[in-house]
Amino acid sequence: MSSSMANTSRPSNALPQLLTRREAAKLARVSTLTLDRARKAGLLRFHRVGSRVLISTEQLAEFLRRTERATFHIVQNVGDGEDDQR
């Protein structure tokens, strides 16, 4: 075996890791219905091989990054001297 064959690093043209709908949903901790809706809305890219829908880990990560929501903390003005009662 040559030294180039023993290299275990993934070449840049290697195939992506593909997940089934169920595997992707489990990994993202969402339902398959949620993924199907996102797919149909064009929010989640996917591969179709015959009748199978496959989602790469990169596509799933991209979808999760784009749908991440910021958390806002509600700050109440307590004791500011103003009375909001009408």
C-alpha cells in the first residue's frame, strides 16, 4: 500500500455524509414533518436519489444556522417613578 493510500484525511472531493429524513430529524431533534415542511418551503436543501430524500450533514447544519433565533431578554423599568395606569 502506498503512502498516499494510507492517508485517512478526507479529500476535498469526497462525498458528503448523507442522512435519511428520520436520521436528520433525530440529529436535529425535530420531527420529520418539520424537515419536510422546511424542504418544501425551500429552506432545507436535499438530495433525491430515486424516491429517497437524503440530507447531508452540511445542509442540515446550514439550515439550523439560518433558522437560529436570537433570545431577547425583556427588561422592565421597575421603580422608575412613572405610573402607567390609565
